[in-house]
Amino acid sequence: MTDSALLQRMISYAALNNEDVVLEVGAGFGFLTRLLSQRCKKVVAVEVDSKLIQVLREQFQGVGNIELIEGDVLKASIPSFNKVVSTPPYSISSPLLFWLLGKPLDTAVLTFQKEFAERLAAPVGSKDYSRLTVTTYYWADVELLDYVPRTAFYPPPDVDSIVARLKPRPKPPFRVKDEQAFFELVQTVFTQRNKKLRNAILLFFQKRGIAKEKAQELADSLTFHDRRVRELAPEDFGALTNEIIEKTGLLR
């Protein structure tokens, strides 16, 4: 990203102070890295491209509060941080987001591909409403802040982007008896988002070894059995997980 005004806005959205340690994923040529270093205690800048890392090392030689890490952020050893400000490679948007949601963060300000960002905050029942929407809602509050045209980048990508701010919730907005079961259920049924729940849930039961006849009987007994998957709110999936546990004990 080369738009300096936009880079400054991203930094302001993170409300940085001199105690913050900020992770930047995909440091590129270091435009954002330099600005961040002037506003926080330390920048942990990760870049997978070895040629760019060489450029960054030369550029920031002697800058004491920038730590450069060469490698894949999802595989490398990353020191602790409390905020994230970056434009990560769009190819890792989904795994990076789930990786970040498991961290003790204060704030993450990230530029995503427009279509991906819209899925993060999609209304229930909309075409963009997905597993990503439900899972993100459980972990964090999401705000879509800035539309970013492709001309703000060099070289320009084939897509437009959106700056999103995620603030992890102090606690989930609803209670589930088994988080792993909740996430697995959401992932499974959204592969058939347009089907009624009584049909989409069968694959979930099948994976757990429930016989076909018993699975269908259980599916027909569920509170939301006649609703389509895309019509269920995040809280409904939580209630559904708890109902299945209560009726079967299967997931305890």
C-alpha cells in the first residue's frame, strides 16, 4: 500500500501508544513499518519474500524498535504482541484471521480483499453470510472502516479492498457447552448453507458415527430443523450445539 493518508488512518484506528507491540504481516517495502515504528514501542514486521527482507534490513539498519522476521507468519516463531496493523497477503486472509482470533489481542486493523471483509460483518441470511461471519462474531467485534481502491497499491491488484478493525470480545456473546463442537458444527452445515437444517446437519451426525435412521430422527427433533442454514443467527448455532449435547451427550 502506497497511499500515505490511508496508512496514517490505519494507524489512528489502532490507537497506538508507546507501550504497544505491533505485528505487521507482509511488510513489503516498509512504508507502513516506518510509520508504525514512530508511534509504538516495537514493531514485529514479518515478510516471507527473502529479497524484500534484504531491502528492509538495509532500510531499517540502526532502527532499534523494528524486529524483522523472514518467513510465513503462521509457521514462524513470533514474539508476543498486543496489536496488529497490516495489509497481509490476501492468500492467507482466512487462516491468518483464525490464527489471530486465538491470540490475546487488544486490536487488529487489517486491510482485506473487499469480498472477504464483507463476509466478516455480513447480515444473517445475506449472500455473504458464512461460517467466517459466525466464527468471527463469536470471537470479536468487527467494524468495516475504509473502502480502498486498487489504485492505492503498487502494483495494483485485481480487486478492491476494505480496512477492517477487529476487537476481541472480553467474553463470547453467548454460551456454548463445547466450543470445538460449535465450530465444527458451523463449518459442516455451512457447506450446505441453502439447505434446511434437518438435511444439512446429517453430515455432522454421520462424522460422529450416528446411524442414518437415528441421525434423521434427531435432526427432525431439533428446534431449528425447518430453517435454512443461512437463516440462523450465530446465537442460534450456539443454542443448536447445546441442544444436541443435551439430547445425545455425544459431544461432551
